[in-house]
Amino acid sequence: KWCTFLTTITEESSKKTKISDRDETKVRPLGVKAAKANEKKRTKVSGEETKGSASLKVLHQVWEIRDKDNLAKERLSNKKILEGLLAKPGGLTETELELKNTLMTEVLKNIRETRQELGED
């Protein structure tokens, strides 16, 4: 008595729609899955290449900035040494004179290069 009642309720009150798998499945051509897989692989590889090239560009930019910064620091330290040699009271030794002359030529050369870069010459 109760068994027939339960089966009728479950069959009638099912909220999910039943879809027959055989009716609505589409048969794709043989190469579609392979083509989609290849496309995904290509986009993944090209994405990795762009990431690598972008990081390489950033690395080159950082390297150039560090080079310019190191060059500016070196020029500044040379100027400070030259100022110390010029401000020294009394005579300079031979090595100090040679250092002063080389630093003066470097500073003048750097000034000329800076003017040429700015187009003032």
C-alpha cells in the first residue's frame, strides 16, 4: 500500500527536468577537440613569452637606471676629492698633483659631455 504511494510522489514531484542524453548530444568533427587543445597550448606559450619579455625589458630598464646612478655617484665623489685637493693649504705632493690634474680633466670632460647631451654646445 505505501510502496506505490511513495513511487508516485517521487516521480511526479521531481523538480529537475530530465534530459535524454541521446537526443541532444552533438557529434563534433574529429579534429575539434585537438584544435581547441592546440589553441589553448599556443595561448599559454605566447603568454609566457610576453611575461618573460616584459620582465626582461623591466630588468634592462633597472640596469640602465643603476648604471646612470653609479656614474653620477662616481662623478660626485671625484668632485669632492678635487674640492678637498684644491682647498688643501700648503703644497701638494707629486701624487696629489697628478690626482688633481686627472680629476680636473675628468670633471671638464663630464661637463662637456653633459652640455652635448643637452644641446647647449
